Amino acid sequence: MGGKLFRNFSFLSATLSFFILIGIFAVLFTYAQEALHEFGIDFLYSDSWEVDEDDEGGLFGGWIPIVGTLLSTLIAMAIAIPLAMGIAIFLTEIAHETLVKPVSIAIELLAAIPSIIYGMWGLFYFAPIVQSTVGGDGVGLLTAGIVLAIMIIPFMAAITRDAMNTVPPVLKESAYAMGATTYEVVKDVVMPYAKGGIIGSIILALGRALGETMAVAFLIGSVMKIPDRITDPTTSIPVLLANNFAEAQDLEISAMYYLALILFVVSFALISLAKFYFFGRKSV
Amino acid sequence: MVMKKMFTAALIASVTAVTVYAEELKGRGASFPAPLYKVWTSEYYKATGVKVNYTPTGSGDGVKSITKRMVDFAGSDTPLKQKELKKEKLHMFPTVVGSVVLAYNLDGIKDGELKLSRKAIAGIFNGTITHWDDQAIAEHNAELQLPHEPITVAVRADKSGTTFNFTYFLNQIDEKIKVSKKPTWKANKVIAGKSNSGVSANIQQIKNSIGYIEYSYKMTLGLSAAQVENKEGQFITPTLESFQDAAKYATWTPDNDFYAVIGDPAGVTSYPIVAATFLLLPEEKQATNKNVTKFMEWAFTQGDAPAVELGYVPLPKETKDQIRAYWEAKGIR
């Protein structure tokens, strides 16, 4: 009796998550219908976001937030990938045992900081530094990208470290026995062996960077404009949604669901790719 | 037995909790008067034991939630036209007057030192004036060292009643700037922030920036604000006295549910960027409306001091009397 109940309960919990996923997709798709119908595929490369005087209609396009999302994520990845790899290699191959634990804990704690704190820190402390070194207004694409990088580094480093830890010591030891340097061992043994896990970690971090809202909302400037320079303000999909959702009506709401749908599909595709292709291919 | 007793006690407690809850009034909307409503509601609770809950979500959301009858009352910084009030079956009246200041971040220029003419303000926000040492700004500030730096304009990222009232003022000077809760700004360098606090933070962080915020944010954060040229050509420092002088020129009338945008008033001593904020009530909910007007009656008689303290201007006595008569006429007093 108890066993059956338990089985049913766990089965229910498991299927529930599946239905929630389908449910969210269905809701996004339904509410986006009006905008999908009105703007179609042109929505992707139209750069207008104007509400009519009477608040009822308007002309909406996703080009600027889509570009802003991609650019800020690109900057974040360009900074985060080399740093995260460095951290993971240091922890698995170079660091003395007494250092591994404190550094690992520090990284895991960094990953646990809520994003709003990164946003506040970024705005009040980091943005002035960017302004005085690179120029611009402090708030803008570059600042958002750098802070995003700092946010995803711990995540990426932790998964990469785990992947690198799975490399059998026998393989590394034989390479060292052949006279290979640490650099050569990392390049020719560890990296190829852990490749699946490393790429997977990069893609998962990418998914996180794409959807990050609070910190970016503080830092990107929230301006509907394609940036001319890297320090210029622009906007991203989650930031636009967070800023405008509460006050929007009718067609604008629908256009935002359309944007949300785009973000959902892209993140979903990326994470599926990471899960099924890279993590699944090899027993990492 | 003990269990049973505890259970009964819990039941009684929850029932009493429910009755207390029934006395609660729920409102949401405009964030512009929110700091004041917060003080009013907590003082009112102390005085009467009646709980009034106000969630500052923005004027647009307020109108939406009262139209759908999700709340007992709503706050809005933009008055609704009579046609709309009729259609949605709502009552409307003003509660308090506030003001919008132009806060700036300029090295070496202190609070109240910068004088901005109407021409200069319109130029900064429509993008025709791009640098701080532009002739239009410099001609009234001969004694100041204005830098040859580009102007960064700090605006709201969200739809806002503050923006509506500020663009109303801009529209009086340059009719190409549309009155809107979220216009498309033509200025060269624009940075947007969410809510008054977001804009204030951007002004604090960005050198050579200027932006429009509610007066109380300037006060609490200690930002520098400009003197603004009014209709009569006088440069007026934003102070409570100059707001009060401006509020005198507001023309309210119960005939159109007090519909009036009071920005850019006449008067030599009036600060020009002032705005009233409104309360919306659903016509059919007589009983809860009476509770809301009871709360407002208390605020009108006891709430002026905290309003002044927070940088708002209480309504003139005549207006309050008109509003009381309006409640009487609608049967909600």
C-alpha cells in the first residue's frame, strides 16, 4: 500500500515537471498569437517599439533586444571561457591540494550570489571603473557583458572542473612518464578527454547568460537603440520584458510574449544540445 | 483532548484573523505618491485599526486593476477623461500634489546653481542641445564653468506617470514632444532606468547627466536640481513654497471628476513642473468606497504634515471641500 502510494506520488511529481514545461510553451505560444499574426517573421528584424497614443496598438519589433541579448552574451562568453578554463585547469592539474578546497568553495559561493547583488555592485562600483578606463557612460553593453561574465564564470568553472576530474589518472600519469609537460598533458590528454563536458558547460552558461535579467537590467541602460560603440547603452530581451510588462496592454503584451517565446525556444534548443549531444555522447 | 483544545484555539484564531482581514482595503497603482501613501496607511492603521494596503505598481497597472475590479481603489498620476470614467464606471478625485525636478551630475556645480531656461530644457530633451556649454544653457549661467562635454539624458525605462507629467510640461514648450507615459526620446545620449530610483541611481553614477525625478528622491538622495524657468520667465528653485504657489493655480472642478493636468501654471513664483495624483473608485462598491473616503478624509485632515515632510503639497482647503461635496453627491461619503 505504502509502496504503491509512494510510486504514484513520485510518478506524479516527475510527469508534473513535463506538463509544466509544455504548459509554459503553450501559454507563450497562445498569448503571442496576436503579435505573430500581426507582424509575422518580420518581427525578428524590425527595430521599432512604439506604442500608439491610445495605448491600444503600436508597431513592435524584436531586432534591438535580440541583438542586445546576443552581443551582451557574446562579450560575456569571450571573457568567461578563457578565465573559467584557467580556473578549472588550475584546480585539477596545478594547484596544491591545500589550495583546491578553499578555491573550490569560493567559486561555488560566487555562483550562489543572487543576480540582483551583482547588478547593484555593478552599477555602483563597477560601472564608474568602466567609465574611467574605457569611456562611455559606465552603464552600457560592455559593463553588462563583463558583469555577466563574472556571473557565469563560477558556473562554467565548476562543471569544467568536474569534467576534468573524470580523466583517469592512469592516462595523465603515462603522459607525464613519457616526459610531457603540464601544458602538454592539459592540451593533449585532459582537454580531449573532457571535451564533451567542457563544451556542455559552455552551452549551459550561455543559456544562463541569455536569460539573465536583474543584473543586466541595472547595467545595460535599457535604451531601444542598436549600440554604435561597445560602451553604448542598449537593451536585451529579458530586460525589455522586466521593464515594460507591468504597464503594457493588448498588442504590446502579445509582442512581449513573442519575444519571450523566442528566448524560450533558443534557450531550450541550447540546453537540449548540451544535454543530449555533449553530455550524452561520452560518459563524462 | 489537548489536541482538540489546540485545534479549537487555532480555529478561533483563524476565524478572527479572517474578520480582521475583511476590514482591509486594497489598492495599487501610481508609484509617484507611494512614499506618502505608505506613511498615511501606517498612521491610519495606528489611529483606527483599519488596514489599507497600497502596492506601487505604476499608474497603468492601477487603471488596469481597477477596471478589472481586482482592487478596492487605484492610484493614477494621469487623470482619466470623463468618457473613460463613464465607460469603466469609476469615480475620480485628486489626493495630493507633487513635483518633478531636473537633477544633474556636474562637477563643481552645486544644488540649485544651474539655471535652465524653457528653451534649454526642450533642447536637451529633444536632442537639439547636445553639450553642456551650448549657448542656450550658458547664456543664463555666466558665472558657472560649464564643461564641453556631451549631455547624457536619464529617462524612465518603464511607462510612468512621472514621464507623462514631465512630457506635458515639455509639450507646452515644444509641441513636437508628445505627451506620453513612455515617449521615444530624440536626445543623443539616453540612459533609461526603471522607476524613480533607477533614474536617480543613473544620475548619481553618470557624470554630465541630467534627468527628471520626483522631488522626494532628490531630497532623500541629496541630488542637485536645477532652477527652472516658469511661464512668466522667472527662474524658480524647486522648494515647497514654490510648489505651493504653483498648486494655487490648479483649476479643479467636480463637474468633470476633477480632470486637470496642472503642469506649467501661471504665477511669478510658481515652480512649473508640478503634477497631481488621483484616486479611482469603482462606482458600484458603495460600502468599500465609503471606507476609502473615510481613509481619505482622515488623510485630508491629519495627513498634511507628513505630506509636507516628504516634499508633497497638500491640496488647498477649497479643493478638499469640493472633493468632500463630490463624495456627498456620489453617495460615497
